[in-house]
Amino acid sequence: MTSPNASVCVFCGSRPGKDPAYEADAQAVGTLLAERDWQLVYGAGDVGLMGTVARAAQAAGGATFGVIPTHLLSLEVGKRDLSSFVVTENMHERKKVMFMNSDAVVVLPGGAGSLDEFFEVLTWRQLGLHEKPVVLLNTGGYWGPLLALMQHVISEGFADASLLDYVIVADDVASMARSLEAALSSRSVTQE
């Protein structure tokens, strides 16, 4: 397999969620990454939306890079048939390895873990520690309450309005793809 054009970190739920649209979008994202020759970097689980994204990327011939901490190998059913499979000591190391091996971040619907991952990369961006694009895939308006919370944080004076500039909100997989293509092509031009 040749080297991918880019690597996209996908943060998402280890559960499928109630709305079938979540799984449908996860499958579409995995397929899209493979079709664009973008490597999937994700939490290495074979459950929930994580498993759906990975299986879809693999089925479409894409490269997959999974990172899982030792304590989640059983719980998240560590998917060992990936292109790359890394086991870390803890969650902090997992996030660091995932982020350092990606050119962009996409956040699909998920729970507390996905929120933790999102806020960590958002905070790093706010502090000027990176300029990687961070995309929220807002399937069925799932992230609406999160966006309202972020607006509330700004309105109450705990963040500058620029906080929202660090996040690209995509309402569907097609707009997510366009946003990623634009962001990744502008990054490669800047880095040359």
C-alpha cells in the first residue's frame, strides 16, 4: 500500500447511538476517507461508530491507524487487523498519538470521550499549539447543544468569539469532505 495523501483523525462514539443516521454517516466517512486516499486515524475499537468507520474504510481499501490504551483492549474490542495498531499505557497517550499522526480532526457523534477529545484539540488550537482543521459532523443536528454551549461560554465572557473560528461545522458528509479538501489543500500549499 502506498502512503496516504493525508491522515484524518476521527473521534466518535464507542456506541452506535439511537439514530441510524449516525451509523450511516460513520460508514460514509470511512468509505470517503479510503476513496480520497486519506488514512483513518481512530481509537482502534471494533464497537459502535468506531468499528463502523474502520470497517467501512477497510472495505474500501483504505489505510487504518488505530490507537487504544491497554485498559480498553477488551471493552472496546481492539481491532487488530488494521494497517497500524498501537497500544498505549493510558488515555492521554492515546489522544496524543492519534493527534500527532493526523493532519485533520473530524468529530462524529459520541459521548463523554468524544467531548473530551474534541475539547482537548480545540483548547490546543485556541492556545496556538496547532492549526489543524477540526470538523464537527453535525449529523441530524447532534452537536447543536454543544455549539449553543460554546456560544454561551463566549457570551458570558469566558472565551473570545474567535473560539468558534477554530471549528468547522458540517451538516453532512459531503460538506465535511469539501471542508477537509479545502483545509488540507491549503495546509499542503502552506507547508511547501
